[in-house]
Amino acid sequence: MNFNYITNAIYSDKNQELLDLHAAQYELNSNAWAGFKQWADNNRKVKKGAKAARIQMICAKKYTKDGEEKTFTVCKTVAVFN
């Protein structure tokens, strides 16, 4: 089961598929993934030339319109490394 090494969060089913495909393509054998900045903030390094896997992340965005704060949901692509 693929998980975020820093937060210990388990990735969604779709992201599990994407990460498994990436791991098979590049012959990776660890299930631990994290973003570049997450690795760097925890004194870890990403090897030069490492290929990022792209996963989908749902997040809420806030904005103010006519003095009223509103929220909407967006899907964005995030790069993670093994």
C-alpha cells in the first residue's frame, strides 16, 4: 500500500494505481512517497534525474467576492517522488 512518508497518509485508490504503474515502469520497490519539498524539509534528498510520479489531489480554494468569503473544490496534479 502506497503512503506519504512524511504524513503517513494512505493514497486514494486511483493514486495507488498511478503510483504502482510508475513504480513498475522505473523498477522502484518502496511504497513510501513524498513531494520534493517534503523530502527536503525532512533532510532527505531526491536523486538527481529521479522521475516524479503525478497524482491527483483534491483541495479547497478560498476567495472573496463582494466582501463574502467563498470556497470551491479543485483537482490539481502533484508530483511525488519515491
